[in-house]
Amino acid sequence: MSILKIENLTKKFGSFTALDGVDMEVNEGEVYGFIGPNGAGKSTTIRILLGMLKATQGEAEIFGKDAWSHAVDIHKRVAYVPGDVNLWPNLTGGEVIDLFMKMNGNANHEKREQLIKKFDFDPTKKSRTYSKGNRQKVALIAAFASDADLYILDEPTSGLDPLMEKVFQECVLDAKAAGKSVLLSSHILSEVEKLCDRVGIIRQGKMVETGTLEELRHLTRTHLTVQTKQPLTALNELKGIHNLEEKGSEFTFQVDTEEMDAVIRYISRFGILKLESAPPTLEDLFMRHYQSEERAGTGAEGIR
Ligand SMILES: Nc1ncnc2c1ncn2[C@@H]1O[C@H](COP(=O)(O)OP(=O)(O)OP(=O)(O)O)[C@@H](O)[C@H]1O
Ligand SMILES: [Mg+2]
């Protein structure tokens, strides 16, 4: 069942088009990774979903209701964490958590205490004294202590140290295990790889890729390092080989995932002494999309 649905969403700021016909769907119990470079339109999409901005055109629905006209209703079942959390300077962290939890609805106070411990957070200090990471924790504790059906997280871990990043990941997986849905916008691609069932990549206001990580991996390349008994020849004539480098008797290169089988068969004829492979990463895919304009278009059709 679809929890969140966006169709042909367009947002203009004056003559500038920030979103240009965006489609997205998040299903119940799914963690959806929303990635893209700075200024691509992630936060704009999220603000429309939260009813903070009005779309110029298109549909944005949560729980089957229009995000703009039913914002009040929708918010009772949604928890939101922004990347830059502003607090009331004179309230303590604990007081702000309570305030956020009231806004999110369905507060679970037992969970609040557990999360304060897990995030190693001191709720008694005045908010103005908190570091960025600690301000982030306030919003995260309030969000995950709310019994929401959908968690909308816009770069929620930008200020967290690696230990806290791990705690965050556990929180997302707990929410998923409880059947909740999560929309996670993030620049930390390893985080997205660990957590997300499906991923959407946005670029200049347009979705350029969507799919499961498995599906996206078909568009990526595996890194190989090989050494063979007999001299390995004519490797550069094989299909799907990129960035071939020769260091002594060792070859390093990348292979298109769909050509792996043929390439490995070919190499094994020379007698394999060493074979190391590094899996394709989301980062490779992301980089290929953003490094150069002309390459960005290729492969986008592979999924849809
Ligand atoms: N209120 C506004 N008025 C005018 N332009 C805006 C406004 N809000 C956003 N924009 C523009 O819309 C584009 C998309 O911005 P958005 O904040 O959605 O990007 P983002 O993907 O969240 O980027 P980041 O990764 O840096 O958070 C940017 O070019 C931004 O300058
Ligand atoms: Mg943003």
C-alpha cells in the first residue's frame, strides 16, 4: 500500500523551476532513500509534503490525502526531522523534546527515556548551550519517541558522530521492523545503502533514477584486480571493461555488471593467481551521475 505519493510535482520560485515533474512513491513498511546533490530539490519536495510550501502543479499525497489541504490531519501521524534543528534557546533539551512530541502526536514516554539513554543525551541543559549534534539529537529523540506512521527525515544525521550515526540507523531499522515508513534524504550514501529498500535520485529538480538498490546496481560497475599465470592479453578488447590499468603483472579495471560473467570466464583461461573484487557502490553510481553533464543522461532509462 502506498503511504506517500507524488505525481508530476512542479514547484517554481518566480521564474526559477526548483522541481520539474517529480514522481515518487513510498509504500507501507518501506525505507525510501532520497538522494541528490546540493540544490537538487530534496528539501523543497519535503516542504511540500509537510504542507509548508504550496506546489505550483502536480499532486503530493500522504495517507491518500492532499499534503497542502489536509496538512493538520496528516501531521498527527507524521514525525519530521530537519537537518538544521532550531530550538527555543531558553528551554531545556528535555522541554523541547516534549514540545516536539506534542506536535507530532502519539507520544510514547517510555520510548523517550530509552532514546535519551541510547543517544547519550543530557536533557537538563538549556538549548542555547547545545552543539549542532545535540540539537539534532533533540529532534531525533522527539521523532522516534512519537508513534508516527511515517518518518520524514531531511539529512537528519548531518551533525552526528559515527557512534550516534549507528544509533540513528538502529532507530530507523526499529521503525521499519514495526511496519512504519521512512522517507530519508541523505548525503551519506553508506547510510542510504544500509537502510533503504528503494532509492530515488534527484538532479536539478528531476528524478533521474529510481529503483531498488539491486536494480540500481545493474547500472554500476564492479572493481576488479587480477593476476594470471599466463600473460593476460587483449583484455581491452572485451565488452564492458573500463579504466584498465596495468601494474607489472597485475591488472585493475572496472566491469559493467552485466558483462561480469563473460569477463571472468575469459580471465580464467589464463589461470587465475589473484582475483579481488570490490562491489559497486551507490557512491560510484552517484558520482557517475554528477561528475559530468553528458554522462548523467545515460542509464537513466534502464530502470523505468
Ligand atoms: N524559498 C525559495 N526561494 C527561491 N528559491 C528557493 C527557495 N527554496 C529553495 N530554492 C531553490 O530551489 C532549489 C532546490 O533547493 P532545495 O533546498 O530543495 O535543495 P536540496 O536538494 O535540499 O539541497 P541540499 O542538499 O543542499 O539540502 C535550489 O536552487 C534553491 O536555491
Ligand atoms: Mg536540503
